[in-house]
Amino acid sequence: MVVPEPGLPAAVTIYEVGPRDGLQNEQGIIPTATKAAFVRRLLAAGLPIVEATSFVHPRWVPQLADAADLMTALRAELGDAAAELPVLVPNERGLDRAVELGLRHVAVFASATDTFAERNLNRTVDSQFEMFAPTVDRALAQGMDVRGYVSMCFGDPWEGAVPIDQVVAVGTRLLDLGVGQLSLGDTIGVATAGHVRALVAAFAAAGIGPERLALHFHDTYGQALTNVHAGLQAGVTTYDASAGGLGGCPYAHSATGNLATEDLVWFLTGLGIEHGVDLTAVAATSRWMAAELGRPSPSAVVRALTPPTE
């Protein structure tokens, strides 16, 4: 039953991160053709944005070593539409590869804490911007759209609770570089609803409205949908999600699965919020990918929609 809640947004954009964030921590190397099929199926399910891969050095994330091959295959299959698929570019070398392939949407990945910046980027919070600035400048000069991720926005496994003003300072610096949208990541899944509202309010106090923000939740403590509700109440209309709840962060072992796309779609549908995603199709895609990976999907909605014979 659809029961709208007054005061919430009429429509939401789901930013699908399954092919990149969802698969990056898988130990067994997934064939490029399987990854390409995953992207195609997600697009066919109506997801408006599908982040395809990352041009990170293979030594750091071996699963994504085929990024150029994947994007070339998708270009052959999807034509110019493949150029609209976002990719992560950690530095200028990654950007070079995206430019060579004619891609139009890239993202950079920052940290709100020094420890994670050191482990993930071999940088401090301050020095990471020395790497991002030329990357963002060149991307914008190429006419590309740039998204900025900030990890560890609610808690860090080494540093504990992360001060809200620290997150706002990092996010503001990314936006000042020219990033169009800021995705605030609950990398280890410790966010709670009040914390979400307080962080969005702090950005608003700094002159950054909810239309510039996206929220990226992990369901480590089962709070992801509660946190989405808090974000909706605060006016945020873009949410990252991963088909089937796949994913985590290879540099933070406590970062368990992302918010499942299916769980988010079911939740939004019940509130009468438009999202444009075919739940049956995306759930079937997640069951297919779970079979490819050899284990059940962690998504509650995927499990609920799985026929008894499967």
C-alpha cells in the first residue's frame, strides 16, 4: 500500500553504485563480460545513473583492473550512452583514461579523516586536495561533470566519531574546487537519524543546500533506511545504493554492505515517492549477480521477492 508522508520530496534520484562500489571488494575476479551485463541490466531496470567502475591502480583494487576494457565493451554495446556512465578517477592518471575513452562524468573520493586518507590515498586530509585540485580543474575544462565523495562522514574505525564541522570543512573544500554534487558517506554504517539531520543542517548553515548533497549509507547496524528517512525529511533527494546490497570498502574492514537498491526502492514506493526503477527487474538482476558470485543476496527485499523454487 502506498501511504505518502507529508513534507517529503515528491521524487528521488537513485545513484546506483553496484558495479563499482558493490564489486570492488570481491576477492574472485569477475569477468569483464559479466560486469558489462550487470551495468546493462541495471540500466534496463530504469536506474537513471549507474556508476560503472573506477580507474584506480590495479595494485590497490585488482577487481577493477579491467576498467578501460569494461568501458570499451560498454561503448560497443551501448554506443554514446556509455559515455554518460560515471566513473571514479582517483587522480590525474585516472582522469587521462576517462578522457581518452570520451567519458563525461567522473568522481573523486575524499576522506573526512586523516587516518582513512592515509590508508586510502596515502595523504592527509589537507594534502588530498593537492591531488584533487588539478584533477577537478582538468575535468571541468574538458566539459565533464564532477562528483565528490566524502568518506567517514559519521564515524571512523580508527578515530571514532567524526566531528560534524570537520565533515563540512572537507565537503566545502571539494565544492569550492568545482565539484557539482557532494556524496556524504557513512562508510562503516554507524550513522543514526539525528546525526544525519544535524549534518545536513550544518551544511545548510554553511550555505550548502540539500540539492547539492547526496547520501551514501551502509546498513552495518540496520539503520540505512531510517537514515534515508531522516535525509528525506531534511530535503536530500539523491541517494546512493547498490543492487542486492553488494559492497563495502576495501580499506575499512568494518564497512559492510551498502544500502540495497531494492530495499530503497520498496521504501520509496511505499511513501509514494517517484524513483523510476522497476523493482522486479532490479531484484532479478541482483539474484542473477548473486548466482554469479555464488552466494545469496544480502538484500531483505531481494530475499522476499525470490520465488520459492529459486
